[in-house]
Amino acid sequence: MTTAHITDDKIPNNVNLSGDRRLQRALEAWQPHFLSWWKEMGPVGFQAHDVFLRTAVSVDSDGWAHFDYVKMPDYRWGIFLEPKQEGRTHGFGDFHGQPVWDEVPGEFRNLLRRLIVTQGDTEPASVEQQRNLGATAPSLYDLRNLFQVNVEEGRHLWAMVYLLHTYFGRDGREEAEELLARRSGDHDKPRILGAFNEPTTHWLSFFMFTMFTDRDGKYQLSALSESGFDPLSRTCKFMLTEEAHHMFVGETGVQRVVKRACELMKQLGGDVRAQGGIDLPTVQKYLNLWYTLSLDLFGGEVSSNAADAFAAGIKGRHKEDKYAEHKLVDSFFAMDVLENGAVVHKDIAMRNALNEVLRTEYSKDCARGVERWNKTLRDEGIDFELKLPSSKFHRQIGLWAGLGFAPDGTRLTDEEWNRRRGEWLPTQADEDYVKSLMRPVTEPGKMASWLAPPLKGINNLPGEFEYVKP
């Protein structure tokens, strides 16, 4: 597979943007609006700093990770698609085995646009959620990682806006403007999905967000990368390359919080909070919060929209080619549902259960990450186990929305749920305590008291490297 040439235009790209003057002009007209949004809603207080960032210079394995200092507003946001695979065919759905589409099929235009807009909306939302975190970064290493995540979310927005501008005409251009008009948590113009309106008020939430919510992004992008609309597939495959770093930031961030808690538990009688750390029960509460918020992002357990997107060949399963059957006409998925107020286990038509199929794969992946945290606990000799709660716990979307369940899946009355929720989810006192620890550490190589240092630096740089310069 050859790598398409990346042009050094105003907008870096490997899609021959200069060969389509109308599209180039439209995107160059959108670019200043994006930069205005970035300066208004992007990281507060660090726009003029030099940050040691990774920038894509090509989409092959050698060239997508170029490291250098750059001021964030000067970051080379661009449009990168995986190279086209000639002869590619639909991998699933009613068009299985037929050639993929290079243009939007008219009958699926609205469905495709909605999927692209919803995915696109999550990208600027997370930047907005995290915009104030720089002021309390626990180290320059973590500050740089925050900004790397932020600029890549900005590039993922560019990826979706390219598709909207290229394939959806005036509707697409208007949707691209709306992506810059909505605001995370805004009462009048909120972001589309619930988890992207939740405040990310401190670094423990940031690490949980990048662990769990960005992992949802991985699975959504993976399902879209199977799409029979080839430009969407090729766009998402490249985005997945960058998403891996975001999950690394989250998983290793929480691991470092856990390791530090273990160290403090072995000192001075084991009171972690008294020594300025984040205790393990509090880590568990934030795990419960962000994992369940992220479960909601997959949508309802039984969904005709998911069935329609699969039938149309637009959104498949994670790693579709690992399955033997790709049309799912007479296939079923066994799952818990609610009937007459009772939880029952039954077979659901597979096409209608695809959100739950994807959510199940996601949960298995999350469990592997939590097991790595538990290995840290065992290695440190600490008798504590972090656990994923039941998928019925604390849900706002789907069959279990608004119903009381304990983390182990036990059904609760409303009274029990309201009385005990503070045992399982962060209270205001927990939030106030964690926020009280958030003091910036800006000296190279130094680290806040509530987390351990990373095992190694970015690009194998030494611990005292100055990742962010004034």
C-alpha cells in the first residue's frame, strides 16, 4: 500500500485538496472560524507556549509521528485519509460483497450525515471540557499530554468537517458551522451526547475520561472504519492511530494515581488523604462515574437505528472480519432486558442488538485496563481490587435509564438508591477534596504529590525534559 503524498498547502492533506478549488476555498473559509473557536474555547493560558507535540507528516507508520516544539494555534491541523484499497467491497449488511461507495448513496444521506455530525461533535466538546486543566497540571509531562490530546481532537474535528464539506453540499457546510457553535455544558446549545456536557473539573476526571470516554471513541471509530462509504472508512482508520495515545494517557494516568496511593498506604498509618494522595475508594467512585457515562454513549440496548446503519453497510462491528456471518438476518444475541418491571435474559435479533454487541466488546477492553491497575495493586502488596460496575448501574440512556441498581447489578428501590448513591459515586465532598490537590507543578522532572512519575518520557526523553516552554 503506497502513501498518498501530503501537500504542504495552507491545510496539510493527502486528498489532493488543491485539485478541487471549490472545496479548498470552502475549507479555507472555515479555517479562520476554527482558529477563532480554538482561541476562545481551547486550552486557557497556554496558547503562546512552545509545546513538544507530535504532528502527522504522512499516514504511513514512519511519518505520522513527527515531534517538535510548536505553539498550539500554529499546529498543522490537516486532512489525512488512509490510502484507498482498490477493489474493496462491503464487509457486512445488505450490500455484503458489493463494491464500496465513493459517493454518498442518496437513500442513506441523512443517516450518514447524522453519524458523521455526532462523531464530529464529540471532538471539540472534549477540548472544551478540558480547557481549564492546564492551570493545575501535575507535571510538564502531563501538561504536554493534555495538549497532545487536545490538538488531536481538533484534527479529528477537521476529519469530519472534510467529509461534511466534500460530500454533503450546503447541508454539510451548515453542519460544519454548527460544530463550532455548540458548547459543552451550555444550557441553550449543548453538545449532542450527554458525557460531552459533563464538566471535567480536575485531573482524575481527565484521566478517567481519556481511559473510558476516549475508549468509546475507539469503538465507535472502529465500527465506522468498517463502513461501505469508503471516505468515512479511510478517515476513521487514520483517526484510530491517534486515539490510542489518548487511551494511553488515561490508563497510565490512573495507574500512576493508584501506585502513589499504594505508596502512601504503606507510610504513616496508611491514611492516603492525610498525606495528600487520592485514596482507592475515591478512585473507584470516579471509575464508576466515567465508565457508566461512557456506556451511555453506545445508545439503547435495542436499537432500530443500529439495525438500519448495519443493513445499509454504513456502521459495522468492531473488527467485522473476525466474525463468520456478516448479514445477520437470522442471528440473535442473548442479553438482559426489562419486561414488566423484571430483568429477564432473552435472545434479541442481532441487528437490533448491535449497540449492545459493541458495548460488550468495549466493556471487555475496559476490564483489561482495570486488570492492569489491579496488577499494580498486587505488585505493591495492597489488598484492594478496582472493579467495573454492572452495565445497569447509573445509566441515563437505554433500558436501565433512571432505574436503581447497585454496582453489582442488584435492583434497588428509589429510596435505597438515593440513600446509598454517595457510596458509589463522587459526592461534593469527594469533588472538593480532589480539587484541593490540584496545584500546578511546572518545574521540569517534578511531580505532584498525588501521582507517581511515568515509567518513561515521551519519545523516550529523560524525565527532566522541558515539554512545555513559556
